[in-house]
Amino acid sequence: MRSFVNPLFAVILAGVLAACSSTPTEQDTSATDTSGMDSQTGTTQPVQRPESTRPDTSSVPLTADNFHNHPSNYDGTTDTRVIYFAFDSNTVPAAAFESLRAHATYLKNNANAKLRLEGHADERGTREYNVALSERRAQAVQKFLRVQGVSSSQLEVVSYGEEKPAAFGHSEMDWAKNRRVELNYVAGRP
Amino acid sequence: MKRLILALVLATLTVAARAELLIKVTEGRVDAVPIAIVPFDGDNEAPEQVSSIVEADLHRSGQFKPLPAKNMLSRPHTKDAIIYRDFRVLGQEYLVIGHTKPRDDGRYEVTYGLYDVGRQRELFSESYSPTKAQLRDVAHAISDRIYEELTGIPGAFSTKILYVTHNRGAKLPYQLQYADADGHRVKTILSSAEPIMSPSWSPDGSKIAYVSFENNGKPNIYVHDLASGQRSVVSRERGINGAPSWSPDGQRLVITLSKDGNPELYMVNVNGGGLTRLTDNYGIDTEARWMPDGEHVVFTSSRSGGPQIYMLNINDRSARRVSFEGNYNARPDVTPDGRYLVYVHRRNGSFNVGVQDLQRGTFDIVTQTNMDESPSVAPNGSMVIYGTQRRGTGVLEAVSIDGRVKVELPSKEGEVREPAWSPFL
């Protein structure tokens, strides 16, 4: 019986989460992530972060393919300052949702805070086209934060294309590290 | 001891060459024309060896095969001293002789002649009186004249290459520079802590436009007068300000702006006024190049999914797709006659320079490297210079439009990228 109820519950919970956030174009499969619901209820914050509900990341090997959506890249707080993206994609990865919600909460609670979203691409492809692609990544993060209720006046988008790589090598892993949006507070840094 | 001397010589050479681009012809034409350029009388005493520069220019075109001086049976400096047989037996078709002599007024006299070995006659001869600083200019002018006489196409040896360098770790890592087409006489136009992108020449070669992120990390488009060093901001809208390209009349630029949320092409006067939107669709529109007719703009658009090349009619704003091979074609440039488009084509994960013949409808990949970008056509339409990677760093290479000649221009330090070949100056 238990084995029947659990998946059903998971499906319902996933549906609730999807209905709540309305941003994700990707399915939020981390159904155990309950902190997402906390941020939906407004200013109520858990006194202590429920660490136990965070997925155990040690067992998932980090590869160039899963780098953007790997839990080890996102700590669920405003300490997360880089959101990674899959190749040729501007979809915000589900693993970054909790961290972005933390930024949204912070921005809503601190009207003086201003966040610059800096879009980057890997080196493949032409330079100005990459500037355009990386702007779409920064805009996707901007949209996510706007849906969470962040004022547009607190957000700014700049795109650098492949001009400011974080990793200087030419491997798949270097490219994974360079497909990113950096969250740079220009005022009211948390 | 010999080793030590060799090491010292090598060290000296390395220091001298460091800042400049060194050029290597990796692939020449099998039917390259044999030509003997006899070292000019007085060249060894002059500050620049004119005949060596001419030899290097013609060699670099891939269309000529200069005879090494050590193989010459005689080395005439005057018309009367020529023994044609000495060059005929070595299979030479043409002969260049001349001299570089200092004059009393501090200038030099450079006199040379071009001779047809088979017909045993002079094709032409001429004389220049350059200052010391003009010796290289004269050498390139001689190369241009010989090239045009023998191929029927104007030479592009007196032109410049504009490019961006990146020296990671330097205080001002991004530099905008230009150099002679042979890599010599490097001049730095701008040094910056923030990226510099998309340099583009005005049609008369007096000004350049580029994107610089120096203003608080945001992209602005600048127009920069090379002689005076004065510059002005043409565009600093919210979002992307990118990809400037000059109109053939030099009055306007087509640029990319995303101020309305999506990258679109706009036309703007060189002074920054008269902003007019040219495209309007959900896809990315960028990397525009003005066609020589002044009525069309070729550009990259993702309106059909991935990036493809489109042609926009500026008057009625209609656009039609022109690239159909593969799923990634971007950053076009065009030959001066408007016949060929060169752009970046992706095939099996590799990015190469492709040439599309708009007249015959053919498309050919002309490079074998795999990270090629920013192709730029020489003003005589003969060669395409582009950025690529060798040994993990950005370098410049050039290829002929027909793919038969390849030239490497490796830099000694840092990355070199986004070359833009000047117009005739």
C-alpha cells in the first residue's frame, strides 16, 4: 500500500509546486524540496533551514552534462551567486530554484538592494550571437525573480557572451562552467 | 660556446618579435608563379629591407613562389647587368631588381623594375623617395603594383588589420589594436579592464566603430577617429548595444539593440541621431553587414530556430533567408563585389568558415580548424582573415576565397581575435 501512495503523493506535490511557482518551464522533480512552499507563504521563514530535506548530493557524480542542474552548485541561500545552464538552453535549472527564491525573498525584504544579472555563454559559436544568447539566460533569471514578486527596478540585465569566461580551458566541463548567469549585487548586498 | 651564441641570438629574436604577429604560409597554390626578387642594392644598410618585405608580401599571398636568394646564380641590380638565362634555367617567370640608397636630404631613393624572364623585357620600373618611416609603406606599395601587374587584381598589402587582444592577468587585459597586413607596426587604440568587441572600419578607413564595456561594465558603441584619437558614443541604450557595421557611404551604422527586450537591427547616424528600427520578430537578429549596394544588409537571425543568414532590404524591410546548409550559420561578411558571403558554419560540432557564391548558389567550407570565427574579407576580395584556436589560444589565420591558400598569423603573447581587414587606404 505504501508503495502505491508515495508516488501518488509525489505527483500531487509536484503539481502543487508547479502551480505555485508558475515560472518553471522545466519540471521541478525535487518534490522533497518543501522550502519552496515556505517562500510562497510570504515573510514566514523557518528559523533553521531544514537541512535534512535537501537531497544528498554526494552520490551524484558531477559531469559536464548535469553540471547546470547539480545540487552541489546551489546551497539554497543567497550565497549562491551563479546559475548554470545546459548547452544551447536558457531554461533555469530546477536545482537553482530554491536559491533564486532566497534571492527573491531578500530583494523583496530589502527595497534598496539591486541585483545585476550578468549573462555568459561558452566560447562556441559567434561572439555577438553569444551575447544575444546569454542575454536570454539573464532574462530567464530576471523573469523567475519577477514572478516571485521582485520589483523590476531592483533588477538589471547585462550580457557578456563569451567575453568573460569563468574557466579558461576548452573542455566540455570548462564550457559547462561558462554557461552561466552571475548574480551581482550592485547595492544592498546580503 | 656556439650553443650559447645561438641561444643569445634566439633570445634576441624572441624579444624583437614578441609584440608582433609572425606570419607563416601553411598552404600555397601548386601553380604559384615563380618570381625572383633579387635583394636590392643597399638594402642591408637601410633600416628596412625593402626587397625582403616585397618577397614576404608576395609569398604570403600564396600566389607567388619567390626564389630564395641563396639559389640565385647572379644578383643583378641594374637592367644592363641582367643575365636572363640565369633565371630561366631556374624556372623563374619574373624578375624584380632594384636599389635602396640614402639621399643627402635624409630620405631614401628606392628604384625597382619588374622583368619578364621568358620575353626578356622590362614590364615597368618606377622610383620612390620615402623617409625612413615610409620605407615599409613603399615596400608594400611595390608589392601592390607587382601583384596587380601580374594577377590583374589590386594588391591589398598596404592595408591594415584591426583586432582585439586579450592578455589574461594583465591590468588592462583587453586591447584594441591595428597593424599592417603583414603584422608589423602594431598600434594600440584602446586598453581596457572590460571587454572590447566587434571592431569595424569606416569605408574610408579613417574611423572605426566598436563595442566597449568600459562604462560600468555595460556595452556602449563608440566611433573612434584614428588620426585624432577622438571618439564619441553612438549608442548606450539599455541591454545589448552591439555589432556595428558601416554603410558604404560612411554616414550610418547598422547596430544591434535589445532595448525593447529582444535583439533587433537598427540604423543610426554616425553622430548617434536618427535611430530607426529595421527588424521586428521574436528571434535574435544581430551581426549585420552592409552589402556593397547600400540597399541590403546581411545578418544572423534565429527566426527559423537556430542561427541562419538572412538578407534584409532596407527600403521595404523585407528579409529572406539565404543560408540553407546545416543548422548553424552566423556572422556573415561579404566580398567587395557582393558576390560571395563568408560566414561561420557549424558541422559535426566544428565551427568553420564557409563561402557562399550568391551567383551560382554554391557553398564550400574553406577551413579545417574547428573554432573559427569573425571572418573578414580583404578589400581586393582575395583573402579572408578569421580568428581560430591553435594550442588552446586565439590566433588569426587567413584563407583565400577559393580555399587554396592558407596563412597562419600566430601571436607571440595572449589571445588575438575578431580581425577586421581595412578598406584600401
